[in-house]
Amino acid sequence: MAGRPIEIGDVGQQVAAAVADLRGRRGWDQKRLAQLVSEAGRPMSASIVGKIESKARRVAVDDRVEVLDVLFV
């Protein structure tokens, strides 16, 4: 059974772009952001960060809260 393609809405696209932009401004690679989010209590890998930024993965509300909290937004 084929899965439905991932549909990223306007807000999801804005979040993905913001995560990539803010991470880059801090000079962090995806691994560092994932490490900080994991240390804050939301396990995350660099692969997940990459998928969020490339819009290959929708951002769960819990992920969004921790990622943006770590990025000090």
C-alpha cells in the first residue's frame, strides 16, 4: 500500500525556513541543534532536523516547541 505524499502547508514551510535560518545564524550544524533539542527533553537526530528543514517531514507541535525554544524564539 502506497503512502500519501507528505503535504507541508504554508505554516510548515515557514517553520522549516525559520529553523534553517535561525540555526545558520547561530553557526550550528544540524547535529548540534539536534543535540540541544535532545538535551532539552525532546529526542531528535540530525536526520530529523534535515528532514524538517528540507520540508521532507512535517513538524509535530512538540518538536516545534522544543526546536524554537532551543533557538531562543
